[in-house]
Amino acid sequence: MFAVVPAARESSVPGFSDLVQGSRWYAFYRMNQISRWRQVLNDGCLQAPLAGLSDGWVQVEVLNTFNAAEYDESRHQTWVKVKFLGTFVDPLSLDQRWSPELSVKPCDLRISVPRPALSLLNVRWFNYYEQRNAQWNCLGEALNSGVIDGVGGAWEAIPSDYEVVTIFVRGADDIQRINPVWAAQQLRGRHRCCTVHLWPTQSNTGDGYVPEDVVFRCLERLEQAGIPLRHPSHSSMLYRQLCGKTWIPAMSRNPLAGVPPSVRLMSGDCRSGYGAAVARAYRVLSDSIVDAGMGNAGDPVEGVMKAGFSWMGQDVTCFAGQQQLDEKARKMLKLDSLDATVQCIYLQHKVNKLVELRRICFYDRVSDQYQIHTRYMVVEQRRNWDFEMTSAKTYTEAEALEHVFKGNTGAKADAERQAAELGQHWLQWMQRETGSKAAFARLDFLVEVDFPTDEDEEAKDEEAKDGEAKGEEAKGEEAKGEEAKDKEATVKVWTCEVTQAAELGQHWLQWMQRETGSKAAFARLDFLVEVDFPTDEDKKAKDEEAKDEEAKDEEAKGEEAKDEEAKGEEAKDKEATVKVWTCEVTEIGGSLCGLSDNARNAAVLSSCFTDVTCGTVGCLCTTPRPLPVAAVEEYWTHAPRDAGANAELSQAAAEGTTEGVEGSGAAVASGAENGSL
């Protein structure tokens, strides 16, 4: 569709005397730097969608013979004046054509150009001009060009050694026309990947909203053509799970995930029998809350209702009781519209959060660690909402300690410890889902704090007594050694297919029920049985092991008794009970809550070089750059703060530590973002 630059073994620069009027060379074109317009090199075939080279080497023609005697590198008027050849088209003015003119340094011209290190295919919304340029807005330039022109991006890391092919789309039809074979042919780089900057949706309309099924079919076809996704996630399958929230019901069964009891309410069930479907889902949610020890049978359920593939706080509401659920679910599922495409909504137990704690994670390939920053987000009543939402405002460390934890440093430390454990689980989950570590993740957690009242003192005394009793009980335990002697075979049962033993079977039946909101009519649960029969040598080893266990048990019992007694004493001094819940696992496009985007840009760029090992010396695939530390850029908090305090906090955040860098403290998002309950 556009001119392809011929490859050469080495870049070569023309001499000053060669730069005469009419001579042709190559210069590096950067769409975002030429003007405020977004013009791409296109061959004139304006069939939708508009596509073309937006960054890369393009043939140019010298307009005026270069005067070497007057050349001053600091004065662009003395540079070489060139015109880019070919047809350049702007997505907002398809009937006009441009040939951009630019002054360039003589050393930036090439006789021929080599194959670039990276080729990036960027699929984005055509109307760039009216978009808010915020970190969370995938239609704005901050996200669209951050990995290319931003700090830590391609122009800084590998200047002139990359190319970008941009496709501007106006809707679902344009996306369906993207030919993966054509796309693969246009990308000449040693490494290839794609990014997409759209809002996949099932229900919303407006700029950038495109049916999610169309978006993900396109991404799957591109991945099959050897063009892996790198933004907003590093896999289209994982991206679909994240923005569709499809992980919620299953993960609510996993204690390591920290997801409140949840159930999926299917649109199809509601259309065939609305009242019965809602009643079933409500009953399943209620039973799940009771099973989790978070309520009593018969208590009215207070919950959160949310739809997948929804953005910026849309399609999120609360309900109290079955009647209110009945009223609000009908509206969210759009059951009154025959054209509605909402497949399901998620019902979740509402926790009494005081604050939202966010862990923002950037993967550093050099250290093989995550740079993690902690942010406390203010929860407040927002306009046009009948419930409290997480805002874009943040607390500083001191503010969070004072306003959220009431000065209780132990409770604050406990919340951060729980969030770190949950965060580790989610990072491992994403790695297992795709086989590689995510370049970026923002993990949102709800912090629930129960401050004790005077009536709780008696309960604390009882808890202390229970701790002492457990210490005595630990001293009397003796069974492991004898069991080891008599053990004849080790048996392990593994799930083979979703068709064991009673405990595993019960888990899978409950999982299916939460996935759909109703019990399955039939299920066959297949399990693999692994049996390890001992040999004579094993029995001798077991006898030795039993003796060692007896000795260890005696030693451990004393320590365990002391620990239990200590726990009893701790219970007397306990000031607050903290529970942290997973709220959201977001993709790369989420707000950074006031952090600079340099670490995100660099992390995403680095992930673009993980597809293959090209063998080129110095390439980022084998020699990655260290990740820069994200710093606090601005504040917008619930309390006024003077400029001096801002500067002090910004410097403190920039000098933060990591796991890698684990920073914690003040920050603020520069504008509205995804609200969460």
C-alpha cells in the first residue's frame, strides 16, 4: 500500500557535495513530529481503512542545493531542505494529499537504509484530534505514541532503527477489513508486534468503541500471522479476560486470589426466564457468601453489579436485596432491546472498603524483577452516582495513615503485606496464562478495616485464652511418626478433564454453578489417579524419616506452643482487623495514578523484542535496557498541599525502592479514570 524502502547491509551518509537540488535520498519520517496533523504515507488507494507508514525511512528529494560553507548545526535554517516523496494522507481529510517538507541535518540523510530492528503495527481510532490526552485514554496521544516518541520509547532507545505502520479505523467494518497477510508483508523488521488503541465493548457507543468480538477476532488473526500483541496486553487471550472480567467467578473460588464471592448472570437465561434466572443467581451468591463465612443464611445480599468490556466506571452499580437486583439487572443487560449484545453481568458481594490500594507493576527484563509502586486511592461520592466510587485522587502515605488507618501503623503494614501477597499471585497467574511475564500490570485492591469498639474487648480476651489453649494442644500432638511407619502407598489424584474424589468433584460443580448462575444438568468429571507403591528401600527410608520426624516434632512442639501463647498475647493488643480484596486486574491502558509513563513506555518497548532472538549484536532482544524508575509527576489529592510539599514528595517517590524498585507514597492521576467499586 505504500513504498517499501530497499534494504542495505549498512547505512551510508551522502557527502555534502552530493546534496544538490533534485537529488534523492532517504530521511526518517516521524508522524507525530512533522505537524499537529497525523499524516501517513499511503499510495493513494483510500479504501477503508486508511493505512500507511507513520514512522520510518522514506525517500526524499532535496529542494535546494546544500551550502556547506554556511552550515551551522544549531541553526535549522542552514540544514538541508527536503520534500518527502509519496502520497501522505490524514484520516480526518481523506480527500487531501500532502508531501511534507522538512529541514534535516545532512548526517540524518541516507543513501540506503538497513532492515529495522522493530516493526510495529498500530491499530487506532481515526479521530485523534478531539481526544483527551490522558494516561488512561487509549484514544489520546499519550498512549498511542508513548512507546514510540515518549520518554523511554523507541525514538530514545533505538532512534531511526524502527518503523511504525498505522491503521486508522472508523468502526467494526474497518477492523474486519484488516488483512493479516498484508500486514505481515508490510512489517520488515527483525522483530514484529502490534498494538491496539480502541475500547472493545458489548454495550457502549461513541468514539473508539468497537464490538469486542470483532476486535479480538482481528487480534487473533494477526497473532496467527506472526504479529503478536504487545499493548494493551501481551496476549489477546489475556487481554480479553482482563477487559471482559471473565476471570471473576472462577477466581472467587480461589482463596489465593482474594476475590469476593461472585457469580455470573447470563443474558440468555434472563431472556428465556428473567425472574427465575435472577432468583437462581441471587441464591448462588447468597450461598457463596455464607460458605465464605461473610454472612448468615437468609440475610439480604448487598452486592455490586458490573458488566465486562465496559470502561471508565460505566455499567457498575450496587444493589441491596433481590428486588433491587431484579430492577437493575434488567437495565444493565438491556433486555428491552432486541439488538443488545451484553452477554452477561457479574454479581459480587460488596465489601466495606475504606480505600483502594493499587500496585502498579513494570517488568524489568534486565533484573527479571517488577518495579512496583503502591498508591492509595480516595473513595468518595461522585456526581451522578448513587454510591461511593474510587476516584482519581490519591492519599499520600501520611494522609492514608491518618485518614484511613486512624494512625494505626500495624493495620497499614498488614494491608500492604496482604496486597503484596495477592499481587504476587496475580502476576504469577498472568505468567501462567501466557507463558511470559506481563510488561505492565495495575492491580487494584479494596482495603476493609474493622476498628474495634469497647464491646470487642471481651472477645479479645476470649481469643487470647483460645491462643493459650491451642498452645497446650500443640504440645500433645503425636501421630506423624507412627503414620509414616504404617504408610504403604502414596496416592495423588489430579484433575484430568472437567468431567475425583468427592472434594474435587464438589469444587468443580460449584465452579460451574458460579460460571453460569445455575447448576449444571449433567457433568462428567475425569480425574487421573497417581499411586506410588513403596519398595523395601522406601520402608527403611521411612523408618529413618519417622525417627527424624519424632525428634523434630518434640522440638517443634515447644516452639509452636510458644508461638500460640504469643498469638494469644497479640490478640489482646489487636487494634484493627484488616482484609484486602481484589477489585480489578487491569491491562496496560489503565491510569498510572500520577506516575510518569517512562517506565511503562520502556517496559512495553522491551516486550516488543521478546518474540525471537535475531542474532544481531546489541539488539534489545538479547541486550535489554534497564528500566527507568517511574516518578510522581503531579498531585490531585483530597487535601490542599503547597508546592514545597509536592516537590519533596515527588523527589521521595522518584528515589523509591523496588522489588526492584518498590515505591510507595503520594501520587495523583491526571484526570478521570476507570471508576471501581
